[in-house]
Amino acid sequence: MVLFLVLALIVAGIFAFTRLPIDAFPDVSNVQVEIIARAPGLSPLEIERLVTFPIEISMRGLPQLELMRSVTKFGLSVVTLIFQRPNLIFILLASLVLTKG
């Protein structure tokens, strides 16, 4: 009886192992959203004060926001939002960013 149960467990384990999905190259990238704003003719200091900082303030409360980076150059502001990976739906995320702006 015990031998039969052990044999059944081994067969069930082999069956479950063959059905196990294995990904050779798992997706380890994070979820990033870049907000690029052009302001031709403004200095980096003006862009930082008038464009970059207000974008950062409005994006600060997004759910699962892990990191926010920004780069301000002459005529250009780039704000990068990095989110935590689990349970994110890209369409919802994009709509949240669009409605915040």
C-alpha cells in the first residue's frame, strides 16, 4: 500500500514537472515610462523650474512608483518613471500618466 502511494506520488511529480512552463530567458526588465517635453528657446534652469519640476510633482503619487529620474538640457526635459514589476497593466499605467499631465 505504501509502495503504491509512493509510486503514485512519483508519477504525479513527473507529470507535473513535464507540464511546468520554463522560460529560457525570463523578462527581467523593469517597467519604464519616459516623459519627454520640448521647450525650445528656454535655458536648462528655466526648463527645470517651469517644466521638469511640475511634472515630477504631479507624477509623485502614482501607484507602485519605485524611482523617478530627470534630465534637463537646453530646450529638453526628460523624466523617467520606473515602476515595480508585479501586477502592472501597461495600458492602465499609460492612462494614469496621461491623465496626471
